[in-house]
Amino acid sequence: MQNKFKRLAIISDCIHMYDAAGNAVTEVHIFCRQMQVLASRFQHTVICCPFISYSSDRVTTAYTDKSIEFIPLKNVGGDTLKNKLQIITNIPNWIKGFRKARRNADIVYLRFPNNLNIIGFFYFYLHASKTFATYTGTWMNYDSEPVTYRFQKWLLKVFFKGPAWIYINEEKRGKNLFKGISPSYTQREWDEETEQVQKRIESIRLNAIARPVFITVGALNPNKNQQFILDAFKILHDKNFDFYLYVVGDGELKNSYEQFVQQHNLADYVNICGKKDYTQLRALYRQSHFLIQATLVEGFGKVPIEGFFHGVIPLLNNVALAEEMTGNGERGFVFSASHVNNLVMLIKHVTGLKTQLPGMINNGRAFAKKQTLENWAGDYIEKINEYYKP
């Protein structure tokens, strides 16, 4: 569809840096990939977001689209009173950034939830700017949810004047709330995986999986719940179950997980990999048979979609969209993270399967083919053009 809008402004709290060569980079690789595909539908794009100092030990992705410019903001926020005061004192600088973004765009894209876009919502609302939005967190309320998150969902439901994409089962929720996805790969990349996936399927058909390889991907924090996965594999190891597990990501619990692996003699079975860039992660998916996610609170699980692209079968804690993601057993499995034995039993079950797995891989690939970056951007363009009719 021809896009009636030519200039896009994106307001996000995704942290960016300028590397030693002066390139804008971010550690959130998927954000960079998504925004570049979306920006390709516009003549010019500005991204208004926080910037911090660069260090060479960070695993970053650089922007290559020269039509994208940046409005750097100071990175503020945190849990202490001092952090909260910094947010308040920095609001005038945010307003300056929003003003510059509005001057350079004919439509504005707000990515919730974050403190930045609480202020951004009111600024662009009062200026009657044309806007659209994504809420990237869990749409259904949950225990311990920050009050600011619920406030932002309320703003989107009641006052937001543009189309907004949220992670829900229904295709549409109200006049302007639409079912959203969070894609990682392009159609070309789906095609590139076809040969290796077919080889994987033939291998499974001919032989049982001798040593199943598992992968889990995400920030190493309590919500992602990797300790639950490690506990399950410790039990399996004690029962002489052979396996290999990649734990991909970085975060506050990395040292704890590394100590757990050493303490229980799992170094030959578990690899705490740290952060990986797109190419490195792709190589790990290609080596894996099963993906495990034990996340306690989840919005849209983009990691299972990534797994589907590569022919990896997901095992997901049954929260949020897990049932839909796995096709109610057609392309993956769910378990309850209420007890570790639930996962132990599921792992033993799925690794004993043979005839069912090739069909599940094909079903996952067919599902992933609909979840490309091109389809995602195309849906956004179609909806904003339809919503803002002359």
C-alpha cells in the first residue's frame, strides 16, 4: 500500500549509543531491525530516545538506513528517590526533544510502556499530532505490575486517538486497539532457513535425537525464570539424561547461574553464553532442537517466533499467548512453571517423540512465515492510512 505519510518520528526508551566510528548502535538488536524495516516505508525518520556512552565490550547492532536520524535524550530512571527526581527535572529536555520530533514528522509512533511516553502521550495529544502506538508489555493486568504500566494501558484504552497494537488473542479490542506481533526476521531470512530445516527434519525422521540441544533466550532476571530451567536440567542430569543447553542473555543473575552450573558439575551440559548478536544467535538456533521459555510475565513471545524460523520447537510456560503461540500443541508445547517436575516430565516426553516432530516443525515454519518484518510493517502502514482518512 502507498503510504500517505512521508516523515515518521519514533519515541522510545530503547537505549542507544554512538560507537567509535560515529554510528548509532543499540544492544536491543530486534528494535534496530524492526525500526529500520518500518522506516523503509517513509522518506525520513527521526528516533527520539536515550543515549549513553559507548564501550567496546557491548554487543551492539548498528543502523545502516541513512534516512534515519536521532534526537538523543539523557538516560534517566531507576528505583531510588534520586532517580525519580532526575526524571522530573529532565522533563523539560524531553519536551524539547518532542518538539523537534514533531517539527520533523507528519506522524508520530509512541512505544509503550515507559516513563518517557507518559509525558510524550500528553505532549502529542495536546498538540493534536497524528499518532500510532505499540504497547510491548503484557496487556492483561498482573500481580506486582507497576502502577505506571496500568496507567499507560488506561490512556491507550480511553484517550488515545490513533491506532495502537497490543499483545492479545483477539484480532481487535475496541475501535483502535489491534492485535500485534513482535517479529524478528524477514521473508528472505525465512527462505534462507529452508534448506537447513529440511535437513533437520530428514535427520529426525531417520534417527532419534541422540543428544537433544535446548536453548533459552532472554535477560537473566527473575521474571525470565532461567533458574527454573536450570533446576529441571539438574534433575535430568542426576537421572543420567544426556542434553546440552544454551542460556543466551545477560543480566543481574548471570553470576548466580554460572555458580549453579559449576556447583552441580554441569559445565559439560550447560553453556551460559552471555549476549549474542543477530548472527551469533542465529547460529545457536540452528544447532538447537528445542526452545524453553519459563517466563513468569510475558507480552508477545518473539523468541518462539525466532525459533520457528529455524525449525526449533518451543516449550513455553503457559502464560499470556503461549497456547496460541504453540497452536494448542500443533507446533509446540506448554507447561506450568508451578513445579519443576512439570518441565522435567515434558522434556522427557518430547525428546522421546520422533514421528510427530517433523510435522510440528513444518507447522511452526508455516506460522512464522506469516510473522515477518515485512508483514508487520505492512500492517502498520495499512492501518494508519485507513485510520487517518482525509
